[in-house]
Amino acid sequence: MTAEANCQVAADRRFLALYALAWAGATVAYVPLLTLLLPMHVDRLAGAEAVRWLALTTFAGAIVASAANIGAGWLSDLWGRRRPFVLAGLALSTAMLLAMPHADTLAVLMGLIVVWQLGLNLMLGPLSAWAGDRVPDARRGMLGGLLAFAPASGALAGAVVTIPGVADLPLRFAIVGALVVLCVVPIVLLGEEWRQTGAPSEIHAGEMARKVLRGMATRMWLARLLVQVSEASLFAYFYLWLRTVDPALPDDAIARVLVMAMVIGALTALVAGRWADRNGRPVAPLVAASGGAAAGLVIMALAQDRDGAIGGYLLFGLSTAVFLALHSAHVLRVLPNSTRRGRDLGFFNLTNTIPSLVVPSLTLALVPTLGFGWLFAVLAIFAIAALALLLNARR
């Protein structure tokens, strides 16, 4: 290997490390908030109305997030820069995070969530496109494996800030904000910005290859949407669901369950991503992960005690961690237009935000009358449908 090639490998590794840290920080920005801190705050403010408050705030935030992610990604495409958007989004989302524990009405809380989502997606949209600009295809399985550590980082942050006696609620929000800044600032200061010329299929194979890529992208989009509906349901209502299974379970124990699922999932995704790179089979781990998610949901639907519920969630959590991380990396291979990567990834981000619009209605329709078990049964059907789409994509 030449000295120039060695330098390029070193630069790639350096960027991967910076990017993994930044994506972990971006995840810390929302995982502890949406899974623990916001539900805790809403539970204290709203009591019996907590589910309705969560549904309304989630719905309003998701609408803004959908538009903001596409818009920010598209603007960063047109400008040819990702860094300024990431920095501006970091500043705005952190400011809203610090203000949130002081909200004492539904209207104020919804307003803060909306502006927070605007800032968060101003950061997330260009940041996701930045990886597509900088990471070559041969390292995208590794990229996916590293991205799987981001949810684990978010869950770990949630576990730390909910340790009894460590901090009151406002300080918990402040600690999360500080962690986000520490993780994202390094790539803003040190990350390289340069654009690849495009995937080989875009350059050499012409319109036929682009049609194939568009078909693959469509199947990948639908499969992720189906899995994300399941993931978003547990993301928003995991805390309240475990409370129905075992009302005596403490906050820090719930946070530890989240951490365990995410850490196991991250390690599994790293191994699966390396395997996919070496064997040229990026879809196979996604098939296995969607099947594991369906199995975990079935176990959760049938669970009658704390151990069964936690066991089912661990299987579901590690499976979705693998799926979402490796899916994000594989999507960079199948986008048909590299010059509009930020915009296209924004449309893929709709698979993250549309579930937040669907889940409140689905939850309110099923849980109050039939319970969480029926909700999980419906979600298992969605995961099986994603499995069928991915089997077709693999062929």
C-alpha cells in the first residue's frame, strides 16, 4: 500500500471515529428526553392525562421534524456545506432542552418540543448526509456497526441521569445537553468536508441502474417505515408500559433495561456490519433483525410478568438496534442521486417521523380498551411485512 493510500485509510478511520461520536451525541439529544425525561416530566404534570399529553407533543414535534429534516438536508446540498447547519442545530436544540423542564403547561411544552425538533433536525439532516459524502461504500457496513452504538449511548445517558440522588429534573436535562455538545463539537471543528463523485452505478451504468436503485430504495423505505412504527411505539410508551407490568419497578431499573438492549444490539451490529462488508451481503443482517423484532414483539404481547416482558424487550431492542443502524448505512448505497443526498435522506427520515404521527392514534385506539398486548401483536405483523419486503430486495 502506498503512502498516499495509507494516509487515506488513516483519514477515513479518523472521520469514522469523529462521526460515530457526533452521531452518538445527536442520539443523546433525543433518546433520554423522549424515553425517560419527557415522560417523567409529563407524568408529574399531567397524571392521568399523561398518555394524551405525550401523544399530542409527539404528534406536533413529528410534523415539524419531517419538514425540517428534508429542508435542512436540501439546503446543505445546495450550499455544499454541512458544518454550519450542524452547528446551528446544535445550539438551538440544546437551548430548548435546557428550557424544557421549566414548562408547566401543555401549550408551553408543545411549543418547546416543536422548536427543539426544528433545531434537532437542522443538525441531524446535514449530519446524516455528511457520512454519505465522506465514507466510501467499502466501509459503510462498518459505519452502520458504529452507528448502532449511538442508541446505546443515548440509553446510557438516560441511565446515568436517572440514578437516584444524582440530579433533580432540571439538572438532568442540563447534563444531557452538555453531553450532546461534548460529542458533536469535535466533528464541527475537525471533520473534513468533501464530496464523493458518486456510486459506480451512477457514473457508468446510466438510467437502467438508477431505476434499479430507485426500486431498491423504495423497498428499503417501506421496510424501515414498518420497523420504525414498532420502534417508535416502544420509544414513546416503553416507560408507561413497564409501569403497567410492574408498578414498583424504579426509574433507574427501567433505564438499565434500555441500556442493556442497546449495548447488546450495538455489539451485534458491529459484527454484522463487518460481516456484510466482507461478504458483500448488506441485506442479510436486515432480514435477520426484522425477524428478531417480530419475535420480541410476540413475546412482549404474551408476557404476564416482569421477566417475560423484559426478555421480550431485550430481543426486540437488540434486533431493532441492528436493523436501524445497518439500514442507515445501506441506504447510502442505494440512493440514486448523490448530488441531492441531503434531500433524499430527508425523505428517508420520514420513516422516523411518520411513525410519530401514526403511533399516537394507534396507541389511543388499542391500549385504553384492549391493552398493550394487542398493540404489540399489531406491531409484530408490521415487522413480518418488513421481513417479506427485505427478502424480495435481497433476491
